[in-house]
Amino acid sequence: MLQTPDIQRPPRELVEKLYNISAATAAGELGHLGIRNPHLTGLTTFKPGTKVVGPALTLQCMPKREDLHPVGEYQTPERQLHRHVLYHTQPGDVVVVDARGDMMSGIFGEMMLTYFQGRGGVGVVVDGCLRDYPEAQQLDLGLWLKGVTPNFHVQTNVFPHAVNVPVAVGGVLVMPGDVIIADDDGAVVVPVALLPELVEKAGEHAEWEEFTRMRLAQGGDLRKYYPLDDEARKEYEAWREEQE
């Protein structure tokens, strides 16, 4: 078996604090923290209503060169690195694939995805396609993709090159172990070093948005409550004390 590096996962209790944070809130707060674009652009949810938060296992694909890539899918299966990234799966992981935007290749199919789910994986993010979508959508996995295809992963212009290395997905850098927050708005990457600050800032953001939503539903003035002006901020602080 080829040797591939494992990832350093952030503390689980820190990751779990992001479950109540939407991708949109995370993207906005990361912008305030200096990350210009954390959104993995061009990927769409193929399981509406699903949300995942977890550390990224990464798979990097490169342009195909026939002398390095066997023609037969099962001829030398242990050379197929799309298998190897899944071997590292721990409960709560999200597999993130730089497929170079290739729309010909089904990076994973039903069997690989079933294995991933069985190991505790929760989400699949591919800058490209999956195959066996009718079966894949029945699995308990979130799916963020550019599309689907009937093609095997070898019917393609790319091949799996490296596992748990930095990858570019949707034009954004994802490091192994970064946390992915993905929901119906899309997938966002959270740098590990910013996790504690994001938890604090996004938690506060979600809280005042709850207050704002309530006031706007009651007919409150948009100019006063979104964002909060000084008077609304005092109302919010009083409301927050009551909630506590």
C-alpha cells in the first residue's frame, strides 16, 4: 500500500461549536478576519437541506499522462489514490477533491461513497463530478459538486496524484485539516488558526441576527435593526440579558 500522510484534526469540541453557524455567516465573519474569499466557488449542493461541519481530507488531481495512469480501473487498485484518501476517514470528516473542474470524471462512485459513510464520513466536496448519483443521494452524506457523470474515474483528463496535501477547490486554497462548513448556500473553508476567533465572532453574529430577525418580523425599521444602531444595540443587550 502506498504511504500517504494523515491530517492533524482540530479539537472536536471546537469544531462542534460551528454547527449552529451557517456558511453565509462564516463567510462574512471570515471576511472581517482577513480571508477575502473562503467560498469554494462553483460548487452546488446536491443534497438540499443537508449541512456538514468537519475537517478536510484532501485529494489532489493532476492532468492525466497515460504512461503513469493504468488503463484498467481494477488492474492495480492500490495505485488509485482516490481510494487512499478514504482510508484516513474518521467520524465527522469531509473529503475535499481538487478535480481541476473536470466534468468527465466520476471521482467517487457508490461503493467508495458507501465505504466513506461507513467509516463515519459526513460530506463530499468535489471540484468536479461524482458518478452513481441516484445511489449516492440515498446515502447519509452531504454532496457539494460541480456536477454528476456516468463516467468512471479513468474516463477522464485527470488522475489522482496526492493525498492530504494543499489543494485548490473552486479557486480557493484548502489545507488538510481545515474545517469545512457547507450547507445550501455552498461550502466555506475555515483555516484552523482562525477557528477560535470565528467561533466567538460568528456566535455573537448569529445571536444578534436572531434578535434582528424578530424585530424586523414585528415591523421594525430596517435602518435601525440591520445593522443595529446605537439604540437598537441597547435593546439587543437588554434582550440578551433576559435570554440568559
